[in-house]
Amino acid sequence: MDQLATNAILVGKAVIPADAGQVWLQPKFGNRHGLVAGATGTGKTVTLMTLAEGFSRIGVPVFMADVKGDVAGLAVAGSTGDKLQQRIAEIGMPDYRNEAAPVVFWDLWGKSGHPVRTTVSEMGALLLGRILDLNDTQGGVLDIVFKLADDRGLLLLDLEDLRALLGLVADQRKDISTEYGLVSAQSIGAIQRALLRLESEGADQFFGEPALELADLMRTTPDGRGVIGILAAEQLVLKPKLYSTFLLWLLSELFEHLPEVGDLDKPKLVFVFDEAHLLFDDAPPALQQRIEQVVRIIRSKGVGVYFCSQFPDDVPDEILGQMGNRFQHALRAFTPRDQKAVRTAAETFVANPDLDVAKVIGQLGVGEALVSTLQDKGVPMPVEKTLIAPPRCRMGAITDAERQQVRAGSPVGAKYDERVDRESAAEMLAKKAEASAEQAKAPAAKTRAQDEAEDSGFGRAVKDAVFGTRRRQGMVETMAKQTARTIGSQIGRQILRGVLGGIFGGKR
């Protein structure tokens, strides 16, 4: 197959039989998903890097998690030693050259890459309940909290908003229980404690704005290469629920927001999920059903999902059946669990009469894999024992200085590095509480009843004594009448004396 003519991805070279030739992954079937499996130390990570570089070179963006720190080597050009030269010659890669891939580093905590954020509302009650490890009853209360936020126009952006709304629900529990369903104080307390645990793990950095825009995961460079987004997950993978829920949320966002495009010449995005077993461990049936639905349908939206795990049966059968491109590294059948995994792997490949798959799986060396990819008309090719092609980048970790250099040249740093805190539920509820407190402090207008009540008692008695009542004279009225009588008597006596004096001729 001519690489330039088909623009295909070189996976490696089949070694049985010796003249079997090169093994390719055709881009038009890249959205049919894939599985990379094998024991620790057998070369799974290098296979992932080879696939990521291949997709990038043909213009397909890739998003993948870096759980050990060595995937970051994609950002730096590799070096060619004797063993590498020998493998390049053996596979037949005349155009091989050391080069770095276009990379953008991401990190939920913003330390080893640009911060990745989403809002509480975008995460949704189902996935947030999984992170918080809530039971069905507590999850139902969380559903009510989200519904209440929608009905009252309260934005749930970060964990502070969610805590504020939980406080509101606790204060108005009786009224909310009547309208939305029973809300118990115990369930609210359990959710609040789970939020404290989540916050202590640093997850509060994940919730907020600016939220990640999917378009920034689907970038291409001016020369047409797909940008590889690498999520720093060395610490994140130690928190399995947060790790798996984040990647599942991202996959769900792609599923919900990307339009239907059918089968394209190449995928719009390839999504790599390392340590895939963490996605399915202890997943409730409703969540696992959701994962199956997303994986099955997201192919028609131009997204290919590639799972990576130690054992093929880490992935449920319903999803394993969707994996059209398979890369099986060595498995050591030391335990009954290992032996079952070997049988599962052997049975899921298209048989090759020249290979005893169950036997070969245990004999594969580092950098070798059993490979089956989809070929013409989407038919899987018979499984081949394959030497995996080496990546062109560094096969190992990079230094902090190299990481910072890549991050400094990132096209999205100015957009995501600074956190934005706009008014949301916490601020809105705080303003309402402050307004209520101010209203309580202000003196209320007196009613007529209050005025009459204040007129009773000692004050009323004093008022009656001074001004009087309808039945009794007051002090003011009595003094006025007394004064009038006194003045009247004096004037009367003077007039009387004047009149009598005139009559009898006496002196005045």
C-alpha cells in the first residue's frame, strides 16, 4: 500500500509469514474505535504514541491522557540509536525522521498544563453523583437541587454555588419537599460531606470558568497536522472516580454537541482513554448503559475512541464488540485470571491459519503485538504478529523546562490560564440574604393598631391627666377655666363698685 497515495497510518510490519508486508490503519476506518491491550512493560504506550503521531500527520486531532508521564515525549523530537535504526530498516520506513508533534498540555489543576474546567451545570447530576459516590436517594436529592437551580435561574458554575444552593434547600426543605419531592436533612448532609472530600482533593479547581470549549481540542496547525492534546494524569489517575468521570464527561460533551457527519475520509477527532478499566469499575448499570450508547453512536459524529488497558475483558463485551482496530501486546498467563484473558483475546481476533493466537500472545516481545485493523469494506483483516513502528518523538518523559517551553507557545494559554468568577448562584443568594437582613434592621411603618397600642399604659394615663378625656377634665382645661373665673370675678367687682359709686355719689 502506498502511504502517500492512501494517507494511511503505518502500524508496523507483519512477521509471520516473513513476506507478509506492512500493516496499516486506514483513516476512513479510524472512527470505528480501537483497543490497545497488554501487560505492563510490553509497549502499549509506544503503540499509543505511534497511533497518535500517525493521526496527527494526516490532520486528525487527538486527545489522550498521560498517566505515567512518558506520553509527553510526543512534544519533543526523538533521537535515533542503533536499535531504532535496525527496526526502521526492518519495517521499511524510508521517510522516517525525528520530529516533535504539535502538542497542547492540559491539567485539571493547571500545574503541568493549561487548566481544564467545566461548570457544575455542564457536568450534570448523574456524573457529579458518580464523582461524589452518592447512593440512589442522595442522587435523587442532587437531581432536585439541579432542577431548583433551573427553575429559579441560579447559575451553578463552581462548587461554591452548589454548596450555597444546598444551604438554601436545607433552609426551605419543607416547602421544597412539597413541590419537588422529599428532601431529607441526612441526604443534604451526606452531599455536603462528599463535596468537602472532593474539594480536599483539589477538584474545586476543575469546576468554574472559562469552561473548556470542544473546538480547542480539535485544532490543526497551519501546515495541516492535527494538534495532540495531552492531559497530565499522573496524579489524577490516583483519584479513579474523578479521572474516569472527567473523561466520560468529555466524551459525553463530544457526543451531545458534535453534528452527525456519517463516515468521513478520516476522523474529526481521536479520543484515547488509558487505564480504561477505571471507567467501568463499580459503574452503576445506568452509567454503563450511557457509556455503551455514547461509544456506539459517536462514530457517526466523526470521533474514534481508543481504549487502553491491560486485559481485553476490562472492557465490557457490548463495547468490546465495537472495537474494529485491535492491538494486543503480550499477556503472561500465570494465573487463572490471566489465562481467561488470553482466551478472551484469542477468541476476539479473526483467525489466521499461520498463527496459534493463544500461544503467541504469551511469547510476544516488547514492541511486538497481534494486530487486526479494518480493511476494504470495513472487514477486519486476519490477525498478524507485528513489529510496531517506532514513533518519531522522544520515547520517554520530558523536563520541566521543555514542558514550559511548549506551554509558552500554546495557542490557547491566554484563554484558559486565568480563572473568571462571574456572578452565579452563590453571589445571587448572598445578595438576597443581605437585602433581607437590611430590611429586617430598618424600622417598620407603624400601623393604627400599633399607635393605639402605644397610647395605652402609663403614657396614656399621663396624656389623659394633662389633656383630659371625653368624660373628665384634664389639667390644662381645669387651669384655663380657673383662670377665666378669676379674671371674671375681679372685673365684675370693679364694675359693680363703679356703678354703686355713681348712684350714691361716693368716690371711686
